[in-house]
Amino acid sequence: MNLFRLSLCLVLLFGMMACADDDQDKDKEKDENKPKPICPQVVIVRELDRISDYGTESPDPTQLVAKALMNNVNGDCAYQKDGIDIAFDLTMVAVRGPRLGGNHVSLPYFIAVADPDHKILQKELMTADFHISNDEKTVEKTESLHVVIPVAKDKTDTGPNYQVLLGFQLTEEQIKAVREKEDVQFPEPTAPPAGLEKQK
């Protein structure tokens, strides 16, 4: 009788374990079949995608120290408990100007987060450091960047309506120079993937 009871208990135990495994497999399959959440847009802002540095001189091609262009952005996001984790690579290209002394130039840019109402929630100033050797006219640089947008777990459906804005930190004179025709041309930008794009 005791042996029978032991066998019955083992059968029930293995049956329960099999049911648990089935439930886990179903949950895993359900998670895999869920549509991937849409990432917030990472946008290179038009007219702030390039910078011309003339030092303390007035904007003139002969006085150009260096200029740079935000060429492409590529990355992905993950929805976490504390918000949306966005990791992306920003590619920039810099051009040597006739007044660049040495092989190094640092140019300011920013990363900002805008909410669904286009209100700026946060803005961080960064510096892009370029090393341009004497035998080079242009150089490309990729910055690996990371942003977390705090979004409540029950508000993740609003995630795609947030934006991460990228641009160079320009003075009024530099903005004016961007709008004017310049002699030095940049390579044609690479088309970014959906959700990671330049502003039109």
C-alpha cells in the first residue's frame, strides 16, 4: 500500500511539473509573439545638423577653422521598468579649414528629450573631439550614446510620441552661416532607419 501511494505521488508530482513547463513555454511563446514596441524617434534637427567654426573671426571661407556635419544615426531601444532605454550611434564628419592650427578640434553638440507635447524635458551639452591629421581634409567619427526616457509602466504606449533631438550647439552667427552657401561640401548622408532620422 505504501509503495502504491509513493508511486501515485510521484505520478502527480511529475504531472504538475509537466503542467508548469507547459505554462512557461506558453508564456515564452506569448512574449515572443508580442509585437516589438515602437522606439521614440531619434532626430537630427534640420539646420542644427552642421556647424562652421570661424573662431573669433567673421564668417568667411578663408577664416574657417573647421566644420562638421551630423551624417547618420542608428540604434535601438528597450522598454524597461524605469523607462525607455535608447542606445544609438551618431556618425559625424568634420572638414579641416584653412585656419585650423594643429590636428585637433572640439565642437559642441546637444542631446535633448522632448515629450509628446514637444516640451523639452532635459538637455545635455556634449563635445565632439576630432583629430584631423595633416594629410587629411575630412575625418569621420562615431559617438556611441545612451538616453533613458522616464516613462511609467502604464504609459509605455506613449513611448513612440517622445523624441530624442540631436544638433550642434550654434551661435546666431553660426546659424546664419549654415543658411548661406558655403564652398566646402560634405559627403552625402546615409539614409537612417525608420524611427531614427533627420528632421525635414
